[in-house]
Amino acid sequence: MTDAKRIFITGANGFIGSEILRALRERGIPGSRVVAVVRSKHGLSPRQRLDQVFSRWVRAGAERHVASLAQFGDAVECIDWSELREVLGAASEASVIHCAAETAFDLPIDEARRINVELTRDVIKSIESAGVNSVVRFIHVSTAYVSGKKCGLIMEDEVSADVRAESDFNNTYEQSKWEAEQIVRQSALPWTIVRPAIVVGDSRSGFTLHFRVIYSVIRLWLRDVVPRAPVARDALIDIVPSNFVASSIFRLCELPPDRITGRTLHLCSGAEAPGPVDVMAAAGRAFGRKPLPLSPPWVLQVLLSRPVMALCNHSMREILTTLAWHVPYLGSRERVFDTSVAKAVLGNEFGTSPGFDEYGDRLFDYCAKTSWGHRCSTST
């Protein structure tokens, strides 16, 4: 028996997936039911893993509209990956938002491909075997950093048909996400690719499930283990709040499929991105610290050289290695992500990220007040 319209979210218990789920719950699309696709893991069922995320929302005050886990379960259907094909086949009309990914920078390429590439391939095969005609939208969540080491103005609809080498990327995350995009483009699905920049907390509250990338570097600073920040003063750190990304994808689910099919959108701050001084000043106000002095990025490369690393103790080597993984995301004065397509497709309301000066203090106030998420409460 054919079921109602459904919106499937793969990786719905992850950072971006859960924020999209929250946006869909808050606003809703009439006539559609949300289906969270979550893998069983560590002895927990998909529902139990999703309930863990919901519980964190409640403790942080990010979700106030549901009285109990049971009520939450009534509003969101939760299935295992193994059930995806069957449930897809029962839907009269489906939109699939593919968020599931591994975001670690230091994985071996085979492991990064197993999740980011092969999982994407598996989702596409499930859709095709269930009947591609029932799927009217396939929204693939990629990253702006599939651009790898490319500099200059990065255009959204720019597609390189050239074979790219490992050396074109900063890490296996970028490479595997770029490879996944190629699989999506080659499919017969009505695809749309969205490429967020670095995703941080909610601009309205600062709430976040994960404290990574920018947060990781700020925490090193606060531990007094980094004396200087290896980033150019005039660099741009392209960060966007999670609710902006979720709202933009929500809007894609509202728009007619023919308006979004075959488009690639940068969900980025672009030329309006903040600089390192802006970000450190906001963190400094929250934690009562003076911003770090800046050093050119090449200083870190010197510190990472074999002779210098050999003189460092184990702890310092780990700190320097962590910084090395994050430097590509700490800002660039040579790269700007164009957002013209996003604004044209979504409109300025959904295609333009809030300015960092509007929400930056909230990000780090949340970190300070909750001790990096360890003290969550509905008063947050």
C-alpha cells in the first residue's frame, strides 16, 4: 500500500542531519512525514540513537515543543538503513536528504571512501531499486571544501571533469566528498548538491551538538598550549550557523523540484565571512581572555618540519599535528566561495547567512555557560 509523502534524512542523528530534522519539526511541510534513517550501532537501535540526540536538545533548551520521547517518536518515523529501500518504495512521493558522512580529517582514504563514497553509492542504488520516479528531490549534503587547495573565487556551478589527484586536497575528507559528488552527478536522480562551509552552532542560541574545527582550535588557545595563532590577519574564516544550513535545506524541500534539480549551492558566508581577529575577539569576550597574537601560516609549517618535531615532546607533537589538520579551515585570503546560485535559487532570506557580528558572541557564550556542552539545561 502506497504511503504519504515522506522526507527521508540519512544520518539524522548527526550534527547537520539533526539540525535539519529540528527545522522540519519546528516548521513542518504540510502533507509530509519525516523519516530519520539511522544505523544501529553499539547495541542501540536507530530509535534509541535518535532519542539520545533528542534528549540533548531538551537538556540544552533547543527543543521545547515536545513533552516526552514518546511524543517525539510519534512525530518522526525512525528506520534502519536496511529498511530504506522498502520504505522508499511505499512512498507516493519522496525527498531524500543525504547527510550521513564521516567528517574526520585524518582517516586513511579507503576508510573515508567507505563511508562518504560507498554509502552515497548505496543510497543511490536503494533509490533506483525502489523506483526513481517516486523520488522528486535528492539533496546531497557535501562541503564547500571539495575545492581542495584551489584558490580564487570558487563558483558554485563550476564542475571539473578532470581527474583530480590526492595532492589537490588537504585531506581525505575533502577528497572523498569530492568523489561522492561525482557519483551523484552521474546518477539519474533529480539531484541538488549543497556545500556548507564550516558549520558552527545555532545563531539564535549558540547551541551545538559538536565542538569541532573552530571550537577545537579555540580550546587549544584556552588551554594555554598555543602561544600564537598561525593565520593571516586579513584571511576570511568561512563559517555558517547550523540553523542557516538547516533552513536553507528546508527551503529546498518547499521549492518545486524543477527549480532546484541539477544545481549546486554554496551555503557559505562568502566575501562577508569574518576574519580570525573577529572570531578570537568573540571567544575572548565569552571566556575573559585576550586574543592570541597572529603569526603567518608558514610559521606552523616550519614547526611541523622533521627536525623541529623531533625536538618536541609527545604532547606538543599532537598539538602541532592538530593545528596542521585545521589550518586550511582557519581562513584564507586567497579563496572566496561564491553564493550567487544559492541566493538566486533560495532567495536572499534563505540564501544569505547571518553576519558573524550578529551571532558570534552567542556561539562562545554557549560554550562558556555550558562548559563546552557538559552542563546543559533548559535555562541555557
